[in-house]
Amino acid sequence: MRCPAFIYLDLGRVVVDFDHALAWQKVAAITGLAEADVEQFFTADDRPRRIETGLLAWDTLHAEFVRATAVEVDVDALARAAGDIFTLRAEMLPVIAAIERAGVPLGILSNTCDIHWQHLLRCRYGILPGGIGPLVLSYEVGAMKPHPSIYEAAVAKAGVPADRIFFCDDIPAHVEAARAAGWDAEVFSGARQLVEQLASRGVPMGL
């Protein structure tokens, strides 16, 4: 295994954890709706895929929400409530710092939507985007993992051959798709395991 020329990390359940139930609770709190009704709206009509591939704009989704529920709620307030589902995985901070010290470029490859990404930027974690880039986000690319086109876009942004990219994701199907694209990829099982995987490939982690 060669030392990677570029590293991509998944976002959810690698750099940050998330829980969609928090969104249902918070939207219910500001609208007076039942949590089950909020969940049913946001998960119906293929909305998760449509919003994460950029096919459904937040303004449009907000208008659909108001129409479906007969609840008038501010578009930004709804976005804040629906987007507040994340907690930082603090154990990943020294891993990201070690990758930066090693001088290996680091990017994010994630299935996400605009309101989630904007919420993460507002959280001021410091690492997002910080020194991380490029960012390959499904709603901007118009494709989600494990579709081959998002990996093609990520290779183009990395600017290195596919076989020089290391990728870590918590979903095995996304890892298999990366390997099919010629990448070196591993399923994420924890910060310590990621350190060992990178060190075994010659990245001087120092951890």
C-alpha cells in the first residue's frame, strides 16, 4: 500500500455524528406538530434524496411544508431546526491535525444538503472547512454516493490519480464503490483504527 497523495473523509458518522430524530423534535417544538407528522413529511415523496442531490431547493421544500401542514413558519427558522442534528466527534480532531501536519491534502466527500452544511459552518467547529478542501458535497455535485459520478467529481477536484486517493466512510457500500473506482478505501470503525490504517500506508501520524 502506497502513501496516499490525497485523503477524503466522509462527514456524517466520521467527522461528526448526527441524529435525524433531533430535527423532528426541534421542528415539532417550533410548529406545534407531532414529531411523527414532521418525520413523515420530511421522509415522504423521495425528499431526502431530492434535497441531497440538489433537485429540491430549501425554499421549495419550505413552501411544501407550509402547504402540507397549514403551519406558517419562517423559512430560516425551519432550516435552523431541521439542520441542528450534529455533534462533533472530538476524537477525530487530533487525527485531522495529524493529517495536516503530515502534509497530505485532505477533503470531504459527503452526501449532504445545503441546510445541513450551512448549519455545520455556523457551528464554528474550526475544522469545517478550516484547512479541509476540496469539498465534494452531493447537493452541489448532483449525485450521491455510491453513484460513480460523485467519485469522478472527487477525483477531478483532488487533482491526483484515483489510485493515489485514500477514502474512509462508515457505509460499506460507499467504500466498495470507491474501490470500484480505483481508490484505496476503508470502512470507518473509529479514530484509532483510522490512525493505524493511515500509518500503515506511510502517513506519519505521530499518534
